[in-house]
Amino acid sequence: MNKISISTEFIKLDALLKFANLVSSGGEAKILIADGQVSVNGEVCLMRGKKIRPGDTVSLGGQTIVIE
């Protein structure tokens, strides 16, 4: 489980995946999110613009990120 710190109120899901180096591009993030491969707080999320806030967890391909 990796921890990512953000200095803003929130970060959008697609931007977080790029920031955490889980995807190489925004296009790749869009496809993975649309395919239902990304979960937020244990639930599949299909919204690439979902606001991720401190305390949330995001999972993709067996990797989990906790936002601080």
C-alpha cells in the first residue's frame, strides 16, 4: 500500500493515477477507469473526474494508494 500526499483539497481520479505512476498517460487512465478496473474506497468507479480527497483509497491492478 502506497501513500500519496496532496496539498490541495482534492485531486481528480485520472490525474491521481498519472501522479502515482500507475498509468503512463491520461488516455490509459480513461480506458482503465471506463473498463471498471479502478476502485475507490472499495467500490468500482467509472468516473474519471471523481474527486479524490485525503483519507480515500484507490486500487488498480493489485496496487492500493492511500491519499493523505
